[in-house]
Amino acid sequence: MSLPLSAGQRSHRAWPETLHAEWTKLRTLASTGWLLAGAVALTVAVSTAAVAAAAVAPGVDLAKLSLTGIQAGQAVAVILAVLAISNEYSTGMIRVTLTAMPRRHTVLAAKAALVGGLVLAAGAVTVLASVLAGRLILPERGFTPANGYQLLSLGNGPDLRAACGSVLYLALVALLALGIAAVVRDSAVAIGTVLALLYLFPIAAAVVSNHHWQRHLEQIGPTTAGLYIQATAGVHALPLTPWQGLGVLALWAMGALILGGLVLRFRDA
Amino acid sequence: MTTITPYRSPVQDGPDGFPQLLHAEWTKFRTVRGWVIGMIVAILVTAGLGLFLVAASGNVSCGVSSTGGGSGPVRHGAAACGPPPLLQGPAGEPVTDSFYFVRQPLTGNGSITVRVTSLTGVPPGPMQPGLMPWSKAGILIKQDLSQGSAYAAMMVTSGNGVRMQWNYTGDTPGLSGAVSAASPRWLRLTRDSDTITGYDSTDGAHWTQVGAVHLAGLPSAVQAGLFATSPQYIAISTSFGSGNVNNNQTVATAVFDHVRRSGAWPAITWTGGDIGPATEGIQGFPQGYHQAAGRFTVTGSGDIAPAIPGPGNGNEGHEPIGFFLAGTVAGLIAVIVVATMFMTAEYRRGLIRTTLAVSPVRGRVLAAKAIVIGSAAFVTGLAAAVGTVIVATGEAHASGYSLWPVPWPAELRLIAGTAALVAVAAVLTLAVATMVRRSAAAVMLVIVAIVVPYFLTFTAAVPAVIGEWLLRITPAAAFAVQQSTPRYHQVQAAYLPGLGDGFFPLAPWAGLAVLCGWAALALAGAAYLLRRRDA
């Protein structure tokens, strides 16, 4: 017969157990695996297509070009993150979850850690495959050292920064989606909101003809600023440094998670 | 043996036709507050973004004070800075009008005939072609020497044979093939009151009429003579997230002889001059003309053609109204979410079983739902487009931003097309949602099909080649209804969807048809699965 745990022991074990519970929920959903595979496949497909269609022209940023697919693949990462929360609301599971673990912040933190970790892992695979595709295909498209283009290489500082940064970018986008899903709860609304947020700033920046506004839109947009991390050419002309840009996205993700945490804390499930 | 009469309700059967089904679905739609709010959000986001884009575009800052007084950016009046005003042709459409003109006044009726023996450019280089396909030279009758005035011309072109062109947008082909000393081209323009007729010939004896055009209000005294011009060479490279457009001048040099005139030509000598701002031509090939022993050598640079909007074409700062409908894509996301939930909510709540018990013919349920969500989305799209056009035009007037003029039929098509685009996209979403039943999957599929291709192309995230194909085959092709200005085959320009040019590879209604095709396909699949699967 096991003795009931004391309060101190319980709080000590709360975190690993919540993490374990959340991991079981995430792992046993069929959609998780499919979505991760889909994110990898879509990203690598779009990146490869972009690289295969590239033509030699002045100012082509090879690292950026071979990581183009991130822009499409992020949509799938968003779905994964949103479903981690909204599935619980649509089935009523959230009430069981919160009964088992009444510390609501801990639940959200565990979900964020697991979703972030999974997307980091998938992102690493994706980025490696995309960079490899770029390295193999770009020389055939005329981007050879003889023409003044270096081969993509993770031993090269800016290329490495672009690759690692893209992995972080995907994880941050997933965290942003998780936070928004905790606020709006419904999967369709959450996905719509996040994707509008991600895709609207670049479209608006492309349309507006005033360079002053264009710069501002790019600086504050989660996608536009976040993707500065992929820039390896003309870095000095960017409105923000690459890491500052990724910081803007991190602020968005943090803001969304804090808001999501507050809503989770103060609203009935 | 007794017969048992089965129980029958004394209540009379209510009508259960299609109108009742429509009414039921409409009631479901209008009584969910979140869905109605979603549609209103779609309208507000679209119009709000349009308003913002005009306000941001109109608010052109004029750079830093050149005197360096330390006062920071200095704003000048709208006339002092911002884009140059648009040059407009006889019908009010924006035009380009710059060429080298060797002319004399012609009073009353008359004609001019020439023989062209060559059309050449500078020797081509790696970044510099010699001639453009639409480099042109020939004879021209023009209302006066001001830019944008009415004209008609017969010309030889570098890659498109003999053409008759008039009033910037008119273009009719004549003889084909390039001009050379071995195969010269004879050109003739005849003026009769305000009708100008163009002829061409290979030998100066056998003439063919190419076209006869009516230039309304042509004065008695007009300018007539020889011209040459050659449009800019535009090299476009779109790399990830940025597009580079290099414009380089080209020049065309044509040799004319056998210049013959009939009618009243009061001047004795020819006068040469630039129409439009004097351009220098290319180093070593200045604009100008040379006359010796009846031979005229005319060199010019520029174009006489309709102008094409977009920074890629050197026309930044004047955008057509369709451009400010870019917020449609954001509003569309809201509509997609609502259309998804209109179906998936039935499955989530189990309401679908009640719905199908009441109306066992499942195809009819799908049809009723499609009609209701399609109509609601059409109204939403219409309100969004009309609202955007109204607020964007109003803001443009208020801030002194000059919109690229768009004729009213095109403006009407932009509005109706946007409404249709939103409606058909909603029906497509409904069908996808019926097939997959899950909100998340349905929203993702439709957004990846419509929004992502538009995004990838519009922001030049993928190379232009891929972007063009995405806008041909994916449902995003329907955004072609938002193209404000037509492509002109006689103008080589950056007709790109990205770079702020707003052009699409398909014609407006063809693009919408692509989306309709996808929607029809999805509806067929949805009807099949709805009948074959348990609810």
C-alpha cells in the first residue's frame, strides 16, 4: 500500500509528471506524426523547387533561397501547435487535464516545452535536408565558385546562423501558435488568426509603396523580422540585425504565451 | 383477426421542400454569433487594410533636408516631392510618350510616304541588348507636339513586323518580317479630315491598307513626319524576398528614303526634336537625325505606348485601386474559418444526424449549405470590396495620393470578381470541410491551397517562374480578378504579381474559373463521401 504523497513531494514531482502526461497525449495522437512528416515534406519540397528554379542574378542570397520552404512549412508547424491545445477543448479533455494538474501555468509550460522540442527536432531535419538540396542543386544552376558563389556550407558562419536560426524560427512560430490557441481555444479560429498574422505583414509590406512604412511593417511583422535570420547577403541593409529580427519573433511568441497563460488562468475551461 | 392501424400524428405534414431546407440552414448560420462576427471581421480587415495601404502610400516622406540643418526629415508639399504626375492619353489612360520626331506641319488633308531600309540598335552587350522586339520607327501624324496628344502611326518594328498604331492602345499588324536593305518596307499615312489610313508595301507600287482610324477632334493643322524610338530594356531577377529590376535605355536608328508628301505642307525644312523630356540616348548614340541626299537617319529612345503600373515599370507611387484590395486575403482567412465551422460544427455537436434525419437526401443538404454559405460569403466579399474601394478612394483624395486611373468596367469587375472569389472560396472550404470533417485539417488545406501560393508569389518568396505556375493551377489563380490594368502585347514590361505590379498570368475570369473548377471537384467529392459514409 502506497502512502499518499506529502504536499512538498507532490509539487516536486508535478513538473516531470505533467510533462510525461502531456508527452503521452501528444505522442499517441496519430495527427502528430503525420503533421511533423508533412511539415518536413512541404518545407523540403518548396525549398527544392525554389532552388531548382533559381537563375543566376546579382544579389541572390543562396542560404535564404535554399531555406524558402520554411515559409510554407511553418503553416504545418502552426497546426501541430494549435491542435495541442484546441483538441483538448473540442473533446472536453481539458477539464480532465486541469483536474489532474490544477496548476494551469504548468500545463501550458509543459505543452510549450514539448511542442517546441518536437518542432525543433523536425526543423533540424528539415533545414539539414533543405541545405543539402541547395548544396547539391545550386552548382548545377550556375551558382558555382567559378561564378563567384560559395557552396552552401554549415562550416561557414552566416550559413550556419541562417540554418540554426531557421530551426529556432520554426519553434518560435509554433510557440506563438500555441499561445494564440490558448487564447481563442477553437482550432479553426486559432489557425486562421495565426496564419493571418504570419502572412499578412509580408503581403502588406510588399504592397505598400512607401519605404518608410515598408521598413516599419517588416520590423514588427513576426515573419518578416524573424526571417532576417536567414539573410546572408546584404545584411547591413536590413532594418534589424538577424538576431534582433529573431528577437522580434521571440517577443511575439512570448507575448502570445503570456496572454494564453492569463486566459487559461482566469477563464473557465 | 383485427387489423392494427398504425399510429399517425394528427398534425399535418409541414412542407419539406428545398426552400425549407435553405431556410433551416440560413437559420443555423445567422444564429451563431461568432460566425456573423467572423464575416464582419472579414469586411473590416479587408477595408481597414486597404485604408492603411493608401494612407501609408500617400504619406510619402521626402527624405532628409539637403541643407543638413539638423532639423531631421523635412516634408514638402505634395507637388514638390512624391512621384511625378501621370501622363494621360486622349482617353484618360496613363501613357508613355517619348520619341525623336522629325516633322513638319501638315494643314488639311494630305499624305506622307517613305521607304524604310534599316532599323538597328547599338551593338548588343552582356547586359545590353541591341534592339527590343518593340523598338520602332516609321511615320506619324500627331495632333500637336505635347506629350499624350492623339496620333496615328505606321511603323516597322524590330521583332513584330510592320504595325499601325494609334492613340497609344491601338495596334494592328501589317506586313511581317524584319526590315533590311534587301527587303525594305514602304509605309504611307493618308489624312482625310479626322480619319487616318495606313498602308504598307514591299515595292512602293502595290499597296495594302493596314487600318483606318478615326482620331476625334483632330485640328486642321497637325504635325507629321518621321520618328524612331526604342523602349527600355527591363531585366527582372526575383530572388527570395526581393526583386531587382534593372532598366536600361536602348536606342533605335532607322534609315528612311523616298520621302514623298502630298497636300499642304507650309514649312520648307524638316525640324527634329524630342517629344517628352530630352533623353541623351546611349553614349555614342545620341538622339537626333541626319539628312543627306534624300536619306534620313533618325535615332530615338523611349516609347509611344500605354503605361504599365508598378515600381518594376518605373511607375512607383501611382497604384491602381485593385492594388489596395490586397487585404482580401486576410478577410478571406476569416471567411474560410467561418465556412469550415459551418460544416464541422455539425459533426462536432452531432447535429449532422438531426440534419440528415430531417432531410435524408444528403446531396440536398450539401447544396443548401453551399448556397447559404456561398451567398453569405458573396455579400461579405461585396461589402468588403465596395468598402475598400470607397475608403481607399476617399483617403487618396484626402491625402493627395493620385491613384492610377482604372476605367469603370474594370473597377466593377474588381468588385464583382472579389465578391465571387470570396463566395467560391467559401463553397470550396465547405466541400473540403465535408470531406475531412475536422476544423483544423479543413482550414489548413484551404489556406495552403489559396493563401500560401498567393503569399509566396506576391512577396516574391519563390522565383517568378514558380510563382507564375502557382497562380495558374492553384485556387489562388482566382486573385486574377483583382488585376486592375490589362497587359498590352505591344508593351514589354514587368507583368509580375510580386514587386507591387499586381499582374497575374491568367485573364481575370479564367483565373476565377480555375477556382470554380477546384470548388466543383471538391463539391463532387464531398457529395460522394457524404452519401457513402456514416455521419
